[in-house]
Amino acid sequence: MTAQDSKLGDTDKIFVGKGDEQAWLTLALANRHGLVTGATGTGKTVSLQVMAEGFARAGVPVFAADIKGDLSGISEVGEPKDFIVKRAAEMGLTFQPDQFSTVFWDVFGEQGHPVRATVTEMGPLLLARMLDLNDVQEGVLNVAFRVADDAGLTLIDMKDLRALLDAIVPDAGRKSADAEESPLADIKKAAQGFGNVTKATVGTIQRQLLVLENQGGTKFFGEPALTLKDFMKTDRDGRGVVNILVADKLMQSPRLYATFLLWMLSELFEELPEAGDLPKPKLVFFFDEAHLLFNDAPKALLDKIEQVVRLIRSKGVGVYFVTQNPIDVPDRVLGQLGNRVQHALRAFTPRDQKAVAAAAQTFRPNPKLDTAKVIMELGKGEALVSFLEGNGTPAMVERVMIRPPSARIGPITPDERKAIMDASPVKGKYDTAVDAESAYEMIQKRIAGTAATVDGPADGGGGILGQIGAIVGTVFGTNVRHGRLSTGQVIARDVTRSVTNQVIGGMAANIGKSVAGQLGGSIGRTLVRGALGGLLRR
């Protein structure tokens, strides 16, 4: 570690800014979560970059959504511009340009590596939120997932879900005694056994799926699915890798954006083991435009968000919400965000003044400061800061100037982005989609009369791979239909993913269909739908 590194942050803390006192973020308390707030143009993105650089320098991987493209500059060497050098000197620093190992991700696969999840992993709760379904429609969606679970129908992409929804629609009218029974009669009967599934309700869900597809959501569902461990890497120098989600296009569909990030949080919560209090986090997650997560969210979803935020701390993950005003975050979540950075707020109306007063009340008072007044006086790059102290209590609020970032401030060029992606450690792993055999193909075979029964032959079927899949399903417990995932189930899902990820290439589609078709019926039999979906089923 260089002398400059030691000044900006050593093995146990990060230097964020300086006023009458220096503002240090303690790494051991960084998993107690945080909040960065302020009006547009007041410096929130720079504060986010300063903290991300500090975490990366300390060996902590970072994930951050980049709404405007400005955060991408962290991947390139900083420029010693006059105002940057001057601000560094005022803080007793010598500006030393730096850059940080960066991996770009993009749901649409245009400016970063594709990010995919299976429909099964997303689960009915988050998918209903993404589709803006009402209670009745969400209930039918839950029925569809349960039927897929019981019938061994693997839901990977949108066409799988559409095929399943078509399959559970009841037959119109009453058939005569000699009429041929539908090849999907058992699926329709199972769906009706859970409640009244009507054609009109299924049709509404199908139309909402079309809206999602028109927003580009189809690209998000599929294989190979994202392995979250790829976010938790360090580079050859021991620095944490900065993972940036390119979200400028994704933000055109705010509900898709918010639900996607919430899914990532739930997957982290599910997959990571308990870690307790660590000297530094395993991962820090920056959630920009966080108000979108809570807007119009039903109480059941808010309860689960609160639970995940509260419990994910023990998994070694720090979550930092970035938004305009603290009141954008519900009080029960806000109370868990111990590390605060507040940039300027403007108060031109009585409503704005109330918002400023509410923001001031979220800080531990400092007798030297009129917090509400200072919030409206802060200049660009200034902030009110309160980080957790050694005993876990918030420090008194201080007015500080945020230190300048070491990397570039502002976006990178397309050529620079391409060079970074070409050298990416995950290049080629996710770039080619694999269309494995799943619910759509299985249902089509049944309709054509070529498929075996859903449960297969008495001896297990599927040849030797099918028998291996059945054994794995028994050993790992993937045939258990309810409750939280066991450790074995998580391992089983990882086995399925690793098999899929290895078949990318010229014959990816054919090999993927063969392998997934034989193993998926056993290993993928139980729905793996994320912590939020799992918690809701209790």
C-alpha cells in the first residue's frame, strides 16, 4: 500500500472528507448499511465514487448501478485538473491519479456483459411486482409456479412462462363422454385444485408479459444465469473489483430496474453463508434511485425488503441506498442505515421545507450546527456526514468537503469500454445465450403426443443421466417442494448452472437441450425462486 493509500484509507477505515473534523468510514461497520442523499447536481455520484474507490482499495468488491454513465470513469486514470488538485491540497493530500479494475454489466447486453436470471429464480412475488399485477392475478401466478413445481416443468425464459399459463387455462365448456382428453388435462386439473383459475385472469397476465417484453425484459430471463460470486472478486493487486450495472436504458423501465436490483439482493441473501461481524464487508452494494424500490410497494413486499436489509448484514454485505431525500426510504428501513452522507436540499415551498426538516432529524444533533439550515446552504461537493463510531452508534453530524476521487470523474468513451470488456475476467461466460430444454419444449412434446408422462417411467427414465439426476435430487433434497432452500438444494442449483455454463460455443444450443433436458427434470424439479419468494411462502 502506498503512502497515498494509507492517507485515503488504511486497513480499517476510508477517508471520505474533511471539515472541522476528518470523516472516516470504518470498514468493520460498513456492513451496517448507509444512505447517500441530496438534490440533483449536488455531488451524490462523486460521493458514491469516493466510497467505491475506498472499498475497492481496501480489497472489498463493489456493485453499483450507473444511471447516467458518470460512474464508469472509475475504470480510467484520474486527471489532475486544477480544482481537483486544489481540493486535495486543502485536505492535506497530494493528488495521485488512480484507476480501478472494473467489470461492466448490462441487462440488454449492449454496454456490458448480459445479466440473466431464470423465471424460476425470480419467483412469483418479484415477477408480480415487475408485471404490476393485482392480488387476484398474483394468486394465479403463484398457482402457475406451484403447478410447475409439482409437474417438474423448469421455467427458464418467457416462452416457458407463457406456455405454462396457456396450459393451466381451463377447457371451455363440458366435453362429451367420448371426447378425447387434453394431453394437458392433469396440469389444468392441478391448477383448478388450488383455486379458480379463469381464462380472463390468465389473459391479463399474458398481456402484462407482453408489456414487459416490449420493454426489453425478455433479454433478462434465460441461461446462462448470473453467478453472483462473479461479483465478489479481487484483482491481482488484492483490490476489490468494481462491478457497474449500466442502467441508463434500464431506467426507462423503472419497475424493471427496481425489481432487478431487489432480486440481486435476495439472491445474495440466499446464497451467502452467515459471517457475523467481519473486519470488512464481503461486498458493498450501492442502490441508486432507491425511491423506485419503495414506490407503491405493497406491505408484504416492504416487510420482506426490511427483513432482507436487516439480515443481510450478517452475511457480510453492506447496502447503500442513493436517493434525493431520506424520506424516500420507509422509516423501518431508514433506521437500519447507520452511515449517512447528506448533500444539499432545496426548499422553495412549504412541502420542501418539511422535507428538509425531516432530513435534519435523521442525524445525531451537533450543538455547533443548525442541521436544517446547513442542509440548504451546502455547496456542490459539500455534505453533512455521520458515520458509525467504534461502539456502533452514529457520530455527531459534521459539515465536510468530500475528497476528490482518484479515478476519472465522468463517463468513458465507447472505445475505452470495449477495451475493458475485451479484457474482462468473465468474457465469454455469459455472452452467448443457451436455450435449454424446459417447460415450453416439454409442453409442446406432450401436445404432440411424443413426450412420456410427467413423472417418467417407473425406473426413472432419461437413461443414465436421468438416473444420476434422480439420485442427485434425492441426496440434495431438490424434490422437497416447500420451505427455504437447504444447502444441498443450493449446491444442486449450482451444479445445474455449471453444466449449462460449460456448453457455450458453437454447439451450445444442442448440447444445452440434451443435458438440461435430462438433468433438469430432476435437479431443477424444485423451484429456486430467491429469498423473497421463499420467505413469502412461509
